[in-house]
Amino acid sequence: MLACALGIAIAGGASAQEGPYKVQRIVKTGGEGGFDYLYADPEGRKLYIPRRGGPGRIEVFDLDTLELVGTLPDVDAHGVAVSAKSNRGFATSDPIAMWDAKTLEPIKTIEVRGSPDGILYDPYDDRVYSFSHKPPNATVLDASDGSILGTIDLGGAPEQAASDGRGSVYVDIENEDCVAVIDAAAMKVRTRYSLAGAGGSCAGLALDVPDGILFVACRVPPTMVVMDASSGRIVASLPIGRGTDGAAFDPATGEAFSSQADGTLTVIKKEGAGKFIVEQNVPTMPGAKTLTLDPRTGRVLLMAAEFGPPPPTAGTGPYPRRGPILPGSFSIIVVGK
């Protein structure tokens, strides 16, 4: 399966390059239902994967062995975030689910407006941000008790977010081609950074906190826009694979990653002051468009499945409908050095 998946990815995505990263494991876990985001909890050593439908649930794996260690039933969610300080987990289901991150025991559900999708934990003030393409675009929760602290109008559809841990939260706005900068204390947008035509339909965002650099992964065209986090100045614009839906940054190596539906993982590396290069395009699996980073090991984890033929009415637009997931084909992909 590994050889087949890598061959498909090379043929259908960005060209493969020699480099330090490779697919170390593909673990076929199977199970029914769709999927969106996966989340690594480095402190609790858990990997959370929401499965949508079939029925909805969150599967929890050991982050080191990838063995299934638990399930949160009856939760139809897009994403997960965990507060290491409060030991609370949250999922963007409707209503939002909250549980004990150590025992996986449910605590409560939280009714919010909008349509919960993306999610971020901010260690600056132990808060969780639930993002929605519908207003309100962001709902802010106290991670200790799940109370709603307020909502924020982001002026568009948020995708991924990152915190500097010092009071600023950055959110890429997909339909406005910009990055909104939130003042965490005031719970208001402080400013917006335009991508200025360097990239559009942004769907992934990562932050190099020490150097103050944003990595904005865009779909149209397939580009990683590198920005100064303090000013919004565009530093570089680099090609990535097609269909990005996630980005991450590893402070230990200074490398940024973008995962793509075409079956590639693009690695961006800094080379000197203000200079960035595409270090590698790693073949993964078609459909592996979201990712999570385990900062303790430096491993990038992705997920994908194999699909049957699309229905006759699938269409030919930019996001044509896929066929059904082939039984037992859902897989976790591990990329590392």
C-alpha cells in the first residue's frame, strides 16, 4: 500500500524531491465516516481524529504507537483543541463538546451560534477559539470551565489560526485573502494583513514565534506566502502543491509545512535573513490535505482514505465530488526524518 500511495502522489502532485523527510509509516486504521482535521496533543501524547458520520465520533490514538486508546462517541466534529493547563478538550461539533483530556470523560456541551469548524487553543490566557464561516466568525471560550467569553467579527470566513502566546492571534480569512490579527485581551481585530495578490483562497496558517514570521498556505494559486508577523510585509512567495488545507511550523528545525490534497507535503526552510526556499515536496497520499505536528518528535501526521469511483453527477468544478470511502482504507500517515 505504501509503494502504491507514494507512486500515485508523485504522479498526481508536485514533483518529488530528495530531502531529509520521508513517509515513515502508514497505519491503516479503517472505520467508517468522513474526516476533516486531526490534532496532536504533545503533552497528553494523544492524537485526536474526528470522524464525521457513521456515526459521528472522535477516535483517540496513542501519539507514539498510533494504537486506538479511546473514543468520544456521538460527537460529529470538524476539529479538536486541548488545554494542557486546564486538562480540558474541546471539539467543534454543534454544540461544542468538552471533556476531561486525561480520562476522556465527557464534561458538557456548549451551545454556540454560527457553524463551528476550525479551532485553536491559546496558551496566553487559557482560551479556546471556535471558528465559523458564518457569523459570528469566532467564539471565545474559557478553557477552564467552557464558559463563553465573547464573539469576534473577523469580516470573513476563517480557516486556520495561530497564537504567539503573547496576546496576538492570527487567522487567515479564506474569502478575503488576508490575515486578521486579533488582540486577545480586547477580543477585537487589531488589523488585517492583505496578501496583495501574492496568494488567494488561504487555507493554512503557521507561525514562527521567535522570528515573527507567518506562513500562509494558499490554494489559488498554490502558494506559500511568507509574511512579517509584526507588519504584514510580504517576505517571499513560494510554490506548493494543489489543494492545501493546513500548515504547521517546527521551531526546533525552523521548517514550515503545508499539506495538500494532491498527495504532497511541502517543506519550506529559511536560508539566511529574509530568504526562504522549498526544501522538499514529500509524496504522501492523495487526499491528505490536513496535518498536525508533534513538536516533541518533529513528526508530521496526516490522514487520508481511498475512494471509489465518483457518482455520475460529480461535476467538473474545482472541488468535484468524490466517490465513497473504500471500506477499511482510512489511514494515518507519519512523515519524519
